Amino acid sequence: MELKKFVDFDQLETAFRAKTDEALRKRHFIFSTMKYPWLVKIGTSLTKFSLAAGLPVKGLIKSTIFDIFCGGETLDGCQRSSNELAAFKIGAIFDYSVEGESSEQGFDDTTQELLRSIERAGEMEFIRFAAFKITGLASFELLEKIHAGEKLSQKEEAAWERVKQRVESICSLASQKDVSVLIDAEETWIQKAVDDLSIDMMHKYNREKAIVFYTFQMYCHSMLENLKRIHADARTRGYRLGAKLVRGAYMEKESKRAEEMGYENPIQPNKAATDRDFDDAMHYCIQNIHEIGLFAGSHNEESNYKLTLFMEEYGMMPGDHRVYFAQLYGMSDHISFNLADAGYNVIKYVPYGPLKATIPYLIRRANENTSVKGQSSRELMLLSKELKRRKAFKKELGHQDKF
């Protein structure tokens, strides 16, 4: 497919107009360190050790990597970042990024925070979304046992019922507030439990529009067929499929486990296969857009271009409420801001939570930017170009002021 530039991602003045010079320089420094895997490895190890030892490093973390990739420590603390995005017609998904809970009280507390985030999303004027992970509401061991089809003890059965009640309370409130809710993907060896809950909630709440979204990780070679299978179920049972498409986040872990345990690797053979299936999945959703709500989470410029072309091909306007583009807060602003400027529905995932509890999320972002080919280099190049453009502009302005 020939890519026509309906949206120009190289419009840097548009891409970075929300950022001050100081903010751009901070970003430039952070991304320059992420080019080096050895440096990221040392940095993450020191961060874990320092926090565990109670060393006074929170201020440094908060003013650097946390400030770039997270909206704040609380919902109220996210106000600045959400206002900044809203000023440029970009929505915010408040993503409570606390991981590793293991107690029933912890799961209940996370549920209450998610309900608060839905209430807050319901107050927003446009693009109302929330997101959560099932592993924030249930123990990994329980989900693993359900996926494997093992018999649950009476205590485990009761725990599973509580998990279903938590998910139900979240999706019910989302429906009442007209807020779409994204159920994030998990590791493949616990995914069946997530699948069952997601499909049940879509069947119950996606009657008129896509309220609940299931996440398809396209780095799994079976995922394109899974998309078509769940769409067929939606068509048969009369609900709309909410399809959140991503490439995926657990590739190394998945491959290592498959090798250690001797089963077929669920991961695509190469990046080209993942890219192909991601783009094919987008095209499939647009072809069936009267039955599907599409949420395309991608930092890949070509895929975002293609989605605009698919929409054009099927006569859809940029602001069609059935299609959303999404990127993570702190990344790919050249994609987000230029798409929004062209009238497309754009959302940023805005993670939040107590600083210490969000460290696993921040480490994944750091590792992702070293492992994804060209991600840090691309961000760095764009930041450098914009800083040089601003410097030249100020110099020219100063020259003009002399006359």
C-alpha cells in the first residue's frame, strides 16, 4: 500500500508545542541514557536497591523518569498532565499502575481506586476511557490455575467469585458513566481467565456501543484468528466487539518460558510477522467497523499512517467515534499531537500511583525503549531537531529585534 501523508508526523512544532524548552531538555537527557542497555540495567538495579534500602532517591526519580512517563501519584496529581493534553484535543486514560498486589485487601483497594478513576473519566468532556489489569484484582496463582483447568479448592472458588464481582463492579459503573474500559492483556499462561471475564463483560455491556474492550497482543501468532473468532461470537450473540490492538509487552518472558517448559512458542517468528498481523487486524476491524469498536495502541508510525488510510478507504471521517489512536504518556508525541491536530481521536495512557509502587511500570518503559529497535533513537532525533529549531528561531528573532 502506498502511504500518502494525510498526517505529517515530522511537524515538530505541532508535536512538541505543549513542552517548554526545559521539559524537552529533560526528555532529551532521559532518552539519551536509554540508548544504552547496560546503562539501563545498572540504573534499574540501583533504583531497586536504593528504594529497598530506604535511600533518599525518591525525589530524583520523581523529577526525572517518573515525571516523564507518569501523570502523578494520585488522580488529583494527574490534573496538570490531563489539562495539558486536553488543551490539544487529546484524551487521557488514567491508568492505576500499581502492580504486585497479593492480598484480598490489596485487590479491594485497587478496585476502589479503579472505580474512582472511572468516576473521574465520566466527568471529562470528551474521550472517556479507563483501563485495568485483571492481575490487579486477582492473584497470579489463581489465574494460572484457572487457565490450566485445574480444580479449585473451596477457598479458591470463593476468591474467584470475588474477582468476578470486582470486574463486574468496574464494568457496570463504566456503563453507567458512559466510559469505555480497557481490560489489558496478560501473560498467555493466565490468559484464559482474562478471556472468559472479558467476553462475559462485552456480552453484557456492549449492546449499543463498545464499552468493554478486549486486548489482542499481535505478537502472538494465533491472535489474528482469535480476533476473528471473538468477532464471530459477538456477531452470533448480538454484542459489539471492543478490540484493543497492541503489539505486546511480554515477548522475552513468553519465549523463555516456552523454551524452558518445552511447548510451542506463542510468539511470532519475527517483527515483520507481528507488524503484518497488527496491520491486518486493523484493516479487518475497519472492514467490520459497524460491529466493532477499534482502539489502536501503537508507537509505529507506519501503522498509524495505515489506519488513517483504511479509514479514508471506507469513507470514515477522522473523528469517527468508533476508532481511537493511542500512545503512552511520555512517548511518541510526534504521532499523538499531529494525529489530534488532524482531527483524529487520540488518547494517551497516563499511568499514576505511589512512586514506589509504579517502579515495575517505569522499568518496563526503560527496557522497552532499549529493546524496541529505533525507539529511543527516533525520540532523541526528534527532540534534538526541535531544540535546534527553537534555538534558531530565537536567534533569528533576536536578530530581527536589533533592526
